[in-house]
Amino acid sequence: MHETIFATQIIEEAKKYGDVKKIIVESGELGHVPPEEMRAVLERMVPDWEVVVEEKEAIVKCGCGYVGKPNIVERGHDHAVFFCPECNAVPEIIEGKDIVLKSVELKD
């Protein structure tokens, strides 16, 4: 259900620019809503818009010194299970957890 809240915020932000034709949204690999779910919700809520959802790769930082892509063992709605590929600890997410409106294209 919270994906609807995220989608509503994105739609309202896009509408501030005018008569929307297309939006590009970036959805983090470790975000609360998987990119395909975010796209489906947006397409359902604004069927006359072209909706593109791009996945932002996750980058993590671990106490062992590792910085890079995590070992993701499970992803789903509102959860992700991931570890440091070097030491198997749970690292801090640096990038790839947010949902961001990247661009808005307006109708002519």
C-alpha cells in the first residue's frame, strides 16, 4: 500500500511542471518498492503518461572497508536481504535505496 503513497508524491511533483507526457523515475535496488512494482502502480494511477522506471544499483559501505555492490540474497516488497561480499556483515547503504523523480517531459 505504501507504494501508492510514493507514487502519489511522484505524480504530484511531476504535475508542478505542467501537462505531463512522460516521467522517468529512479528506484533503488534496495528500496522499499521494487522497480517493476513502482512502474505498475504509476502506470495504473496515470495511464495517459509514459512511465519509465530505471533501477539504481546499490552501493554499500562495510566496517571491513569494502565499498561496492552488496551480495543481495533476497528482494521483495518492503524488504531486501543483503550482505557484504567480503565479510558477510550487514553493511550501510550508501546508494540505491531511494525512489526519485529524475525527469518530466511535458506535452507540446
